[in-house]
Amino acid sequence: MRREFSLPAESPAIIMREAILHSVERAWTVRFEALYVAQWWRPKGYINPIVEIDPIQGGHWRISQRDPEGNEFSFYGVFTEVVPLVRTVQSYTSELFPELPTVLTTEFHATPEGTVVVSTHMYPDDVTRTGALRLGVIERMSESSDRYEELLSQLRSP
């Protein structure tokens, strides 16, 4: 897998591009099926006791994480746009910072080698994006991305 991040000067976004050696169908399924998300979308040592995802327009999502010390916190939002196998747009709120919601757009692009997944986290402003960067958001995204790729690779071909 190839992964790269960009921080556009013209908008308060963090963009992650992942080139993976799997079909769009598989990439989409592992990205949005709760059973799979529980396995890859988390920091090392954490578990996701609650994963609810309804990837339809107006559908809600919620992930509750538990850290190694037993502390729990949630992330949640609503899908505002869903084009299956192509694109989703969803609100993204952390229970720790509910006053700072972001918008996450995920796009899937088929390539001869597999799929490029582009995830764009749009922050309310540069100050909020800078705060997320200081809290290690890129490291967290990279860690989850590694687990996403590992899980994709473990699944048998249809």
C-alpha cells in the first residue's frame, strides 16, 4: 500500500490518499461494514465495543472506543451523501470535542492495480486543524490505515 497526506493551504483539510491492491467493492465493504470497522478503525491497544454504521443518506454512525485503561469515548455523525462504491460524505464529531465537528469525505477510485481511497477531513478552521495535527491525527490515521490494509489482505477473494 502507498499512503500520502496533504495539507492544502487553501482549506483547513487533511487529505489522505491510500493506494491499495484490492477492488473497490472489497475496499468499500471493509470501510463501512461494522464487523470490519471494529477491527481496523482504532488506535493500538484499543477496542471498539460499539460500532453502528448505516451508510445511506441520512444514516447515522457511531463508534465507541475503549482504551487500555478502560476509558470509553465515542465518535458519531450522519451520512449526508452516499453514492455506493464511489463516495460518502459524513459529519464527524468526537465526544471529546463536540463543539468542533468536521466533515469526512471518502472517495473510491478504481485503478488497474486496485483502488485509490481518498479521505478528506475538513476542519472548521486552520486553528482546529492545527490542534488535530498536534494531537497526532496523522499518526492515528496512519495506524488505522495500516490495519485497514492488513484486514483487506487477510480476506479471501470472492
